[in-house]
Amino acid sequence: MSLKITDWAEEDRPREKLLQKGTASLSDAELLAILISSGTKDKSAVDLGRELLQMANNNLNSLGKLTIEDLKKLHGIGPARAVTIAAALELGRRRKLADAENVIQIKCSKDVADIFQPLLADLQYEEFWILFLNRSNKVINRMKLSQGGVSGTVTDVRMVMKTAIEYLASGIIVCHNHPSGNLNPSESDSKITQKIKDAGNLMDIQLLDHLIISEKDYYSFADNGLL
């Protein structure tokens, strides 16, 4: 049977350790233990944290993909703890997104990836987004156009152009994710890119790039000479 955290030396308890040494001094399991608050009769919060990480193969990105129902499968994690963990992981995603939104002018494909990776990298289904830009390539707005299944989503070119006109955009960048992790563009990806490009040429709205996002990387049509 594991010792309860209250039985540990004070300097080894996660909360006290954080206060004395800072957040960077704690392991992933210890940080999770603070979220979990207390353990069960037969295990400590740190033990629960370690088991949670094991569920995600000790990978925080994989942990972020677990649903509340997945979290509740672990003995000792009830609805309240599962919600707390999910909320903390979502705040982490939003922090990355907030940092990315400080990039107001798009200079390269990485600037676009920095905006969309926090939004799309962890999803188990495809989403299709549009970034609207002015003549200086500064971001006017962004919009989720559609959401689909694991292997695809429907893209309405007319809606892309309609919204771009409403925003008086001079350029657009489109982006979608591949939950499979395969970054190679499919035939349908190439076809929809060409359709959007052709429609944009008629409206004097330039398609600057199309990005495919995966968990850890991205593919740019422009960087690969496909636009």
C-alpha cells in the first residue's frame, strides 16, 4: 500500500514542492496529483497520476486526447476529477493558441501552423478552417468552415468565397487536419485546393496556402510548389 501524500516529508509533497521550488521542479505525475487533489484508500494522488500517464503511454499529447469517459475508466478518477483534468488540459491548449494569435502578420507557413496546431492537432475528426488576410497579409479573422469524420469533411467553395468577400479579404489560407497523422495530401485535398484557387482568381482573392495539420507536424501546399 502506498503512503498517503500527507505521510510524506513536507518538502516532497507536490503542493509544497511547487511553492518552494517552482512548477518546473515537479514531474508530470506530481502536477497531475495536484489536479487530482487526493488519492483513494489504496493509492496516493501521485500513484493515480502515474497510472493516468501510463494510460497515455507517458505522453502528454496523448493524454490531452483522452475524453472524460476515458479518464473515468481509471479506478479513483470520478466525474469531478475527470472534469478538472480535462479543463486543465484545455487551458494548456488555449494558452498555446493565445500565444499564436499574437502573430498578426503571416510571413511563412509556420506562422499559420502556429495558429492552427493548438486547434486541430489533438482532434480525432477532420475540421476545415479558413484564415482571412488583408493586402499586408495581416489576419482579419478566421472561421471553421466544416467538421467531418475521421477521414474527411465537406468543403463548400461558395461559402469560402462568400465569407472572404464579406470580410473584404485580399487573401485566404485554408487549413485542415489529418487525424491519421499522414501528411500526404489526398486526391480530394488537391482537387478542393485547385477549386478554391480558381474561384479566388475570379474574385481577385488569392489562395496563399493550404496546410494539412497533424499532431506534431504540418504540410504546406505552397512550400511544396503546389500553388
